[in-house]
Amino acid sequence: MIYNIPYIAVIILIVVGLYAVVFKRNIIKMVMGITIIESGVNLFLVTLGYRAGGVAPIFTNLPEERQIPGQLVLPIPQALTLTSIVIGVAVLALMLALTIQIYRQYKTLDVTKIRRLKE
Amino acid sequence: MNSIITHSPALLIAIPLFAAFITPLLSRIHRRARDGFVLIVLAATELLALLLAQDIYANGIRKYVFGATLPSLTHPGTMSIPVRIIFEIDGLSIFMVLISLTIAFVATVYSSSFFKKEDGLDRYYTLLLLVTVGMVGMELTGDLFNFFVFLEITSIASCALIAFWVDRGESLEAAFKYIVISSIGALFVLMAIGFLYGQYDALNIAALANSIQFTFIDKVALVLLLAALTMKAGIAPMHMWLPDAYGEAPPSVTIAVVAATQASLYGVLRVCFTLYGKGLRLNMAAVGWTLVGLGLLTIFIGVTMALVQRSLTRTIAFAAVGEIGYMVIGAGTALAAGAQNFATVALKGGVFHIFNDVLDIGLLFLVAGAIIYATKERDLNNLGGLAKRMKYTTVFFLIGLLAVAGMPPLNGFASKILIYESTYQLNPIISIIAILSSILLLAIFVKIFYSLFLGPELPHLRDVKEVPKGMLVAMAILATLIIIFGLFPGYVLQTIVDPAVAALSNPTNYINAILGGA
Amino acid sequence: MDETSKIIKTVSSVMFPFVTIYGLYVILHGHLTPGGGFQGGAIVASGCALLVVAFGSDAIAKRVKESQLSLLESIGALGFISLAFVGIATTFFYNSLAGTKFLFGRIPPYGSNPGYLSSGGLLPLMNLAVGTKVIAGLFAIVLILAIATRKKGGRSK
């Protein structure tokens, strides 16, 4: 049961993030909601690689008596998570730059007031 | 020559990427040098893609392993699973690569004379080359996580391009909507990749396709992948970002985003036909019927919303939404029909329509851009009687209009007749709705043509001139391709579309090319 | 008050070299310990962000121009792609410096050992290229966002 707690945390993070994107009116809160969803998905990817009783997957630092690759935590999900974090940083920078330009144009951060493109 | 073709999958990505980061350094010299450099790079890449296409049509699937000692060494040593990132190129991939590179070249030709007085243009060309790299990478790769990375590159770069005119509030709103929706979609794709990796410990598409077993988690992953990729492809009811993004971006950016949308549609086809290909005859009929239903909804929404628009680019954008529905009902019919022989015809129609739609809608957007450049007006009520002053633009708009509506002898007719024939045999109502929507599109665009070009000349439009030569050359390239595809559809179908459809219908070829027939 | 106090300015000026050295250490040892290009670059960029917060974006913008950062970023990206082209005779991204007598060419012994810096072939050079690009890129992002949200005006670029 204790090994399922990270997965429950993933579901809670994604639900909280979706709630923030859908129901909040401030643009900055929507941007934060997307960052929370991204944190949830990254947590999911890292937790996939866990093997009970394993050590960090650094090949030249293993203690002498462990067998290879029996008790290593999987390294591929760590690489996937790293790439995803970098992409998240780029998307966050882009969204914040767009927010600054929107504020300069409309002088408000309320999403319901910037909707000039109807239908 | 042979070694160039062997390394061409890597070179197709590397050369535009290299050029994308040299462009800011070149623009300090002279802006003409930068324009010419980007044109030369894109032309060279297109030539390389044509050479590679010839080789694939002759010799079958080609694979390229990054970082190995041989480009085809998928299993080094005694491994039984493929290691490293592998690019796998079959008929469908090279078909989409040709589409993407053609559109990127035309967009560069157009934008070299559309933007006269703006600054920030060196970043514009960097971003345009990055969109090209992202699209080509999405279409060439055989690794699921690599597909996600290129998907994100494309969406970030195209969002920055959509917001290029930062002093218009509508462009910023459209770009913000686009980036929120597309990043949530991409995160769902990443979750589905996590599900599949956790089940089968493989990220390679061929290795996954070999071991997929349709458990409950696999079905959840399929739903997540399809939902996110159809959202990026602009299929109803997730199409909301598309009219805003197409309507408010600069026109050359719009055709690049159209090509990126078709690359996401390629992702839908790849997931349905190859990744879950083992259940192609058994389990995918439900998915096929869902796609047909969504496609009909898309056609209906696209065409009816196009009736009530007042802005020229938004009308064409809703017509583009409707056209995507045609491709989706073609693909859905092929899935739902199973082993009957009209499934192949439906798939041929759908795949051919991808190329035709990009050309037609691209030409219409370029014409709309020319009108905005010449008259600085966007509203249809303030434009009229332009045919006396802008003769070439009128002819191009006429060609684009007839092609979109599916009139013979242009290329829209060739693909739409295949779709009508095959969907009629699945269920006649689908075909009837598709034909009626086509006629409605013709009516809408004839009305726009009449009100824009014919009729009396409005007083504030007395001194518009014809647009500069670069834009005319770009529109002429697209119009020539439309006419050629329309006059010789059989030749085009045989050479380009048939290998793509054969690659989709036989997922075992894809799997055996990597796993060595084991 | 608009200026930060003298304590903050002094302490950030003292901390900045240490943070930079630590970040460069993480970049350079990317093939031995956890870290690498992006992680180390983000550490150095957060040190630069510390300077922007302490001294204000006007003072930093007078010394560092945005075009210099853009040039550094392009150099980092070009360096990465050129390094990938080095092994094109075999395949793209082939590690052709491992096992030779060049800078990082030694092959480390098998099994548990403390780690040798001069191993790994092309990988530490690629880490350096990515680290340069990340430093320049993240510093440019922080600086431009700080300039654009100034209380009075801000550049309209």
C-alpha cells in the first residue's frame, strides 16, 4: 500500500491543476495550474522507475557486493523526466511573456474581459 | 551519393536545425543574405527528401540508429530489444515530410516580401526553421518519446510565431489559448507514454506494437493519446483554438501551422494503424466509428460556422476545420470497415486529401494575406471590387475556391470522390452529409468571391496596387501544384499515395524492419 | 523604498562566485555524477537571477546587453550541433572521441571506482555547449521579464 502513495499524489496534483485551469479567472492562476499538472506528470514518470530496495543507477559508484542490474532503480524514466522539466520551463517562459504583453494591451488580467474573439 | 542517402534521415533534421541558429548571426550582415540563406537551406532539404523518397519507393523501409556504429544496427551485441533512438521511415512518413518541406519553402518565399518594415525578423526565421524541424522530426521518428519532444518543439515555436504581431490584442489572445490547450494535450500524451512504458518497458513504436495486448491500461492509453492528438489536429469538439490561431496570425505563419496540424493528424494515423496495429481487424472498429462520428461533427461545425463570419481569414479558417473532417472520416471508414475492399479506397482518399487540403487552404490563406497587405482591411463589409487592380490575386483565389469545393479538374475533386465512394458503402448518410457540405462550401466561397473581387469599386480602395513579386511567386507555386495534381491524379496516387496506404495497412512490415523478423 | 539595502547587495556579490563555481562543477562532472548541461546551467542562471533581484534590473541591464546574451546562446546551440556532426562518418551523434588520446578520451575501468574526469568522449563537451546555452537563455529570460515589469514603463520589445 505504501508504494501506491506517489500515484495517489499524482492524481491529486492533476485534478488540482485542471481545476485551476478551468475554474479560475486570473491568467497567472491558469499558468500556475498548468505548472502543477506538469509536476504531477513528472512525478508519475519518476515513480514508474522505482524498484524496491534499489540504489541510484550510477554504474561506477556501486558498492562491491551488488549484482548488476538486479537492484538498480531504472534510469530511463529519469531521463524522460529531465526532458519534460526542460520543456516545462520553456512553456512557462513563453506563457509568462504572453501574459505580460496581454496586460500591456488590455490593462487587466481577468480572462473574461479579454475575450474579444467571440463565436 | 549513396552515403548521403544513408545519412539523410539525420541530415533532414540537422541541416534546418543548424541553419536556424546561424540565421541570427547572418542577419547582422544583411537581411537579403538571411532570406536567401533560408531559401537555399529549405530547397536543399527538399531535394534531399525527394532523393530519399525515391530510395524508399524502390527499396522499402529505411531505418537510422542514432549513435551506433552502423546506421542500421538496431540490436548491438546480444541484445534482444532495440536500444537507442531509431528513425524509421516508410511510405507515409516520407509523404508527410514532402508536404511539410513544400509548405515551409512556400512560407519562406512569401514572407521574404510580405514583411517589409518589421523588426524581430531574424527570430521569425529561426522560429520558422524550428517549426520545420519539429514537423519533420514528428514524421520521421520511430520512438514514442521522441515524437512527444518534437510535438512540443512544434507547438512552442508555432505559438511564438502566432503572437508575432504583438500590438494586436487578438493575436495575443489566440496565442495564449493555443499554448494552454496544446500544452495540456501534450502532457496527456506524456501520461499515455508513461502508461505504455510502465506496462511494456519499451519506448520504440515497433517494439511496443509487437507486444501490445489490449489490457485495460492499454485502452486508457489509447484514449488519452487519441484525445490529445485529435485536439492538436483540430477535430471537433476540441477545435476551439483553430479559428482564432489561423485567423489572427500572419499568413505565412498560418500555412506553417496548417502543416503542423497535419503532422498531428499523422500522429493519429500512426497510433491507430501501427502502434495498435495488431488489433487492426479485431478491436479497432469502435475507434473507427468514433472517428467517423467526430469527423462528421467537424465537417458540420466547420461549414456552418463559416457562413456567419465577417472576417475573411476566419471564414477560411472554419473551412479548414471542415476539410480536416474529410480526412478523418476517410481514416475512420478504413478502421471501421475492417477487411472489406473499400477500406483501402477510403484510406487512399483520406491520405490524398491531406496533401490536397494543405495546398488548397494554403493558397486561400496566402490570397487573404495578399488582400490584407494591399488594402489593410480585414472586414468583408469594407472590401469590394478588387478585380480591376489585382488581377493575379483574383485568378489565384478562383483556383483555390474551386479546389476547396471539390470541382473537377482540380485536385480537391480527386480525393473527395474517393471519400464519397467509400463512405457511401459504409453508411449512405455519411456520404450525403459530406457532399452537401462541399456544396455549401462552394456557395460560401462564391459569395465571398463576388463580394470581394467583382462588383463596383469602393472609394477608399482606389489606389491599391498588385502585391509584390515574392508573394505572387509563392501563390503561383501552390496553384501550379494544385493544377498538376488535378490533371494527373492517377499518377500522383500511384507514386506517392499508394506506398503510404500500403505502409499503414501492413503494420507487420513496420515491426519486422526493426525487430528483424523475429 | 525602491532600492535594496546594502547588506543584501554585499552578500549577493559575495555569494555569486560560489554559486557560479558550483554550477560549473555540476556541468563539468555530468558524465560521472547526477547533473549535466541543463542542471548546472540552471544553477548558474539562478545565481545571475540573485544579482538581478539584489541590484535591480536597470543596473544589470546597463552592463549586460541582450544582444550579447543572444550571441552566446547561438554559439552554444551551434556548438552542440557541430559536435553532433563530428561523428557523421559513422552515424549522427556517434561518440568518436571515446578511446582516443584527445581531451576526454580515456576509457574508465569496469566496476566500482571513484570516477575519472577525462572519460566519456564527446559527452562532457556536449554538456559544456548545452550549459552555455542554458546559462545565456535563462539569464536572458529573467532579465527581460524583470525589465518588462518595471513600475515606470519598460521597453516595448
